[in-house]
Amino acid sequence: MGSLLLTGIGELVTNDPALGDGSTLGLLTDAALVSEGGRVAWVGPAAAAPTTDAVQDVGGRAVVPGFVDSHSHLVFAGERGPEFVARMAGESYAAGGIRSTVAATRSAPDELLTANVARLVAEMRRQGTTTVEIKSGYGLTTHDEARSLAIAGAFTDETTFLGAHVVPTEYADDPAGYVELVTGPMLDAAAVHARWIDVFCETGAFDADQARAILLAGQARGLRGRLHANQLGPGPGVRLACELGLVAVDHCTHLEDADVAALADSGTVATLLPGVEFSTRSPYPSGRRLIDAGVSVALASDCNPGSCYTSSIPLCIALAVREMGMTPAEALWSATLGGARALDRSDVGRLSPGSRADWAVLDAPSYVHLAYRPGVPLVVETSASLR
């Protein structure tokens, strides 16, 4: 693979404060970038660019790091449009709707599940996402969780075992028995296919003691922990994530002062999922409150067929700015380097020497247009196959 000079960049977001204007985004104007071997080799003013094997001029457009979507549920069958219609008519969201997707996913052949993931991954890439995390969680049997993760692993290295999504119908009268399954045979089958383990720690799903037991069992098998928490109401999940030193805790919609303080003290990333609030008519979390407290924030899609059937990180950026008190710069950082931190990755979410050469070209002069022009398909090119 030869070297490529990407030039004619009107505005380049590097996410490296040492480059460009010294801001968090590391902005450069009239910029150029050299990639070689799938990595960024050089960044600087276009007039100082070195000679390369090939040249691509983007005509004054803005270039940003590829989006890092650190929370998605893409392995499923079916859809839940009627549930969405009911919510728009005033019904509240409840986690129990997950079970209808479980039934459809269990009965679907591998080929159908794989095709659906491929469709959604292609959709994400067209919108600028170059790194994605994919969870299981719609199988909830040993066989179906393992095959879901194997399918996810064909598309990304960031696979998450979410056998603890909800208690399936057949264990409705024996939740303790299901926890034993998740921490025993199901974990044994899933661990070979996963990097992460996750739990939905909410009323109607798993309590804090169950979540702790599942996360510690995963840790003993070499899986790193993540957590869904404080989505449906206040609860112990966020503080549990901080206590256990998890890399990230996701949703964080209903936070008490002690939750925010724990996040700031622990360094655990708070992953916000504004598409969920949009799709469920729920209160938005305050990104402003978290950022002002010194918490690292990530933005992700939570693409799934029930509570948030969008794959659009640009939509999430626009919602974060409009509804969550974040600036356009903060929202973009959270959807790129923030997402990378939520996956404990240093090679993505930035465009500086040594990083992966994963970028998105915008049909706009500035990254600000991601929020300024919501709903407009601004991404005209992504540089890498999504992994």
C-alpha cells in the first residue's frame, strides 16, 4: 500500500491539541494529511506537504476523524415499528420489549442475522463511522449468544457479551438460575468471541448484586466490563461501574450528584445515547453537567430495533448540541476521541501521526455543520472499512 496525500482540506480536526490551533480539537486550516500503510504518517499545512505516491484533493471540505460508535446492538432479526408508534402516542418505554426481538432473533438463521449486520454496518460507514462496538443480547441462550458474537466478530474487533440484557421468558420464575447460566456455560461459550462483558442494570432487568456477580465472572475470564445504567430512572448502576473501575458506563440519563462525583473521581467514561431519548420521548441527560464536572463523555448511537433504531452519529451530535447543552466541538470530540476512550483505544478517534488513517470528509467547510445542518447527509467519503 503506497502513500496518499489528502490535500485541499479547508478545516482538519485532528483531536490532538499539540497540532493546529492548540484547542481540544487541534484544528488546522488549509491543511493536508499523509497516510501510509493504513496509518497517519504526517499532518500539517498543505504548502509543506511531502511528496507521496498518490494525491487526493478534497476541494476545501472539512475532514474529521471517523466516528467511534462505542455502543450498538446490531445482531437481531425483525423490527418494532408498532412499539415506536405506541410510544409516540404516549406509552412509556419499558425494557420488556426486548423479549419480542429475542424471539425473532432465536428463530432467524445465521445468514439473515449476518445480512442485517452487514446492512447496518454499511449504513454506519456511509455516515462517517469507522469503528463500531457490537453487542449480543438478543439470543439469551448459550447457543444464540455465542453465534451472535461470532457474527458480530466478522465485522468488528469490539464485541461485547450481553447475555445479561433481560431475563428471558423461560427463566421468568428463576432469575437466579439465569444468572448462573450467564456466569457459567453461557460465559464459557461467549468468552472466546468477545472482548467485553456488559449488563443492563435497571429495574426490570438486573439489580446491582446480579450485575456485580456477572461482571466479576466476566473479568475472571479475561473480559473487560461495561454497563448499561441509570437509563430508566435513578439507581446504583453508575456508582457500581465506578466502584469496579469500568472503562465506560452507558446511558447515564438519571444522575444524582453522587453519581456525577463518582464518574469524575473514577475516570469512567459516561457514554450518552441521545438517540434513545429522541426515540422514547424521555428526558435527555445533561452533557453540560458532566463536562463541567470533569467527566469524560462519549456519544454513541445505541442502534437497536426497540429504543433507538438509528445508526446516525451525526444525528446524535446534533441532538447533543440542541438538547444536552454541549458545544459543537464537545459533541464532535465525544463522538470521536470520547468514543475511543470508551473502548480504551488510542489508535482511533484522532488524526495525528501514528493513528489509524480513519477519516470522514464532510461536504461542508467546517465540522460545525454536523450540528448546524441536522439531517443533511454531509459525509461524502470515509477512508476505511469499518472495524
